[in-house]
Amino acid sequence: MMDLNQALTLPGDGTICTCAAIFKDRKLLVGLRHYGTKWAGELEISSLWVTPGGRSDAGETVETCLRREVQEETGITDLNIIGFLGEIPGARSPDRLFIFLCTSEEDPLVMESDKFEEWRWCVLEEVPDPFINPLALALIREKGRS
């Protein structure tokens, strides 16, 4: 299994995606994202709950991607990366999703109001449905408890 440093320094290739499981006061940060017609025909509904993250740019390290995506979506700049939770298949083949356990003392802001309706802190047992990636949520629930 890959360790934290190995995972963070991988170069992005456009198919590597990141996910920040950010905890504060034992609660996970989730946001309601509106996909609209972006994935028309691929998603049954247009709004899903997500954790911050996204696709890497070519040549961008996984850590740079993780920090950039979190800041772009939530405004959070004090991201503390605690550990690597694992890698799972991404939303689209051949995407790979790297999930990281993180903390922050900042509260999120809706930075991209065209994409996100809200961000909220939830205990793991009360993460709203539908969550975009059930495999990711299962991994976060299994390994993200502290």
C-alpha cells in the first residue's frame, strides 16, 4: 500500500482525482454540488453531496491538486493533511481517486456558487444522501474515524 508521501508526490495526468475528507470537531465537511446537464445521461439526478476535491492538471502533484481544489471550492487555506486513506476508481474510467484524511480550523465558504449550494459539517452517520461516491464514503467511514 502507498504511504502518504508517495501518494502526495505523484504527478497528475488528468485521470488522477483528489478527495479531501476534512474533519473539524469530529465532523466531516460535505457540500451540495449541482451538476446540471454536465453529465446528462450519466447521473440520475443533478445534485449530489460531495467532499472537496477534483481532477489534477497534467504535471501537478496530487498534493498541489488537493490544496488547489479545496481552496477553489471552499476558500480553506489551512488544510492539514493527516493521512492517505486509499485509492479507489474515480467517477469516470480510467480516473483514479486518491482520498486523504485532513483537518482544518476554518469554516468553508461557497466559492463557486454556480456549482455549490452549501457546505456543512456532518457527523459520519448523518452524511446526507445521495453522496456522489458510495465507495469513497465507505472508505472515509472505515478509516477516517479518529
